[in-house]
Amino acid sequence: MKVTAVLLAAGKGRRIGEKKQFIKLKGEPVFQYSLNTINKVDLISEIVLVLPEEDIDRVKIFSFKNVIKVPGGRERQESVYNALRSIESTDIVVIHDSARPFATERMFIDGIKNVKSGWDGSITALKARDTVKRVRDKKVVQTLNREELYIVQTPQAFDYKKVLDAHEKAVRDKIFGTDDAFLMEKYGYSITVNEGSVLNFKITTKEDMILANCLAKGKTPF
């Protein structure tokens, strides 16, 4: 079965003040860390790299696998849809946010294997460790059962035709989700989980970038 990776690196850097995918970690841009990991996964044969349109021509790619550059959209969901439509033919697609530079090969492999075994999709997720409460208007209204709660990460692997179908229906129905699994769930597809890691965090703030720099340099952050 052919597997294609979609690496999302089209963010505008609104929260951190600059495009975090291009910030250097130990001499390499953030997005290159995920690209390096994907390169090591033998199950993946090609990569769709989604970039800001204005950066497509200037970004240098270091990869021994076939890489297709695709312009991103205004939001993440549109960027993924652009990437999916650019793929000529594949069986499984693995979608990953480049702002998570410490995802491991195992996360990609486990997700792909779950889809190969018959699931419509597989999400990297971390079992909740803390008590989680639902709050409305600053009032606690419910304590949720943490045994059923997972913190969702990427990579996420899907049957290509099915995730494309979910995205097309979402465009038609004007449905927006924070991840691709949400759209799959919305349209009745079966999703399972594969194990994540606390180190597979998403760089969102300047504090996250400090932590990422420490990890990249092999230093203790505290």
C-alpha cells in the first residue's frame, strides 16, 4: 500500500510573532526536524510539504524522498485540503504538524499500521493524567472521567479516500474542526489511537520555543 505524508508548515506565526516553522533549532529550521523523521520511515514513499505561498520558492528542502510543495490556505483545514487534492494517487495519508518537531518514527509507523489493519484513521494521543473539569462562565459544571480522555497530537494516519471524502463534505457543509479526525468522526468513520508522548508537544508560545531549544541541544530545560 502506498503511503504519503502531509507535513503542514504553512502557519503565519500570529501567536509567537514569527513563522515558527522556519525558526532555527540547533541550526535547522523547525519543519526540517519532522522532515528528517519522515525520511526515516520506510513505509512512507512521498511527502507533500505545505508552505506559505510566499515562501514556496525560497524554502530549501533536504530530503531523499520525493517532496511536493503545496501552498497553504488561510486556516489549517484549508491547508490540509489543498494537500489532499494535490496527491495524484495513494492509499494512506499521514498528516503531521511541523510545529511538533519531536514526533518519533514509531508514531508514524503505529498510525499507518492501524489503518492497514482496517481502521479508517489512527490518531497519536496521550492519555490524560490530570483531572479535567468542564467550566462554563467560570463555574465548574462537571468533572470528566479522565480514564476516557486523551490529549490529541499528530501525526494522524487515515485512509486517503475517506479523509478526502470527509474534507469535501466539510467544505460542502461548512464544518470546521481543529484536527482532521474531527471531520472523520463527524461523518461516521472509525478512528483509533496510537501512543503519543509528552515530548511531542506543539510549539505555540515563546516558552515552548525555549523548551524545544533545550531538547534539541540535549539540555535540561529547568
